[in-house]
Amino acid sequence: ELRNNIAEYYNENLPENVITPYIDENNTSSWAQYSIIVNNEDRDKLSSYLNKREIPTAVFYKKPFHLLDIYNANKKSNYDISLNISERILSLPMHPYLDKTELDYIIKSIKSFYD
């Protein structure tokens, strides 16, 4: 429940420059990560910008699954959406004990990056 509240707060307050995750109202997420989608050229710059402000970020899946060695047979397949997202995804801090002050700092920093 706490993670869902945090995800909802992110979704309501992050700038329109980023694409936030969508979970259908009939579904629930455990929010192991909270990941946004940004323009390709922005991801590394935004990550660096946030890290300088002591806001950790991560890219958990640097390669789409079809490019992992375990899936050798699929490397010739064309998964344009997966490739595109893998270059644009960035995970923000997500744990049940983030407080409003921390969330506001993260959100304000992302808005500041785009201003």
C-alpha cells in the first residue's frame, strides 16, 4: 500500500516531459521499481543530474531480454519497442519509506532538469 501511494504521488507530480508507468485500476503492482521513460538523449544526462543531487537512479535491464545470451535464438528477431524502451528507461528511488519531503525533492529536481 505504501509503495502504491508513492507511485501514485510520482505519477501525479512528475512533469509531462517523462512518461510514467500505468497500472490498470483492476491490477496491482508490487512496485519493485518505479521506472520512467525519457527521451533517449536525456537519460544519461538526467541520471547524472540526479546523482549529483544525491538521488540514486538505475537502469535495471540495460539489454532487452531477446539480446541476452540465454535467448540466442531470438537475437535475429526485431523487437523495436523493446530496443527503444531499453535506451530510454530510468528507475527512480522506490521504497515504502520515502516521505513527502524526499519525493518532493526528487520531483523538483526532475522538473529543474527540464527547465
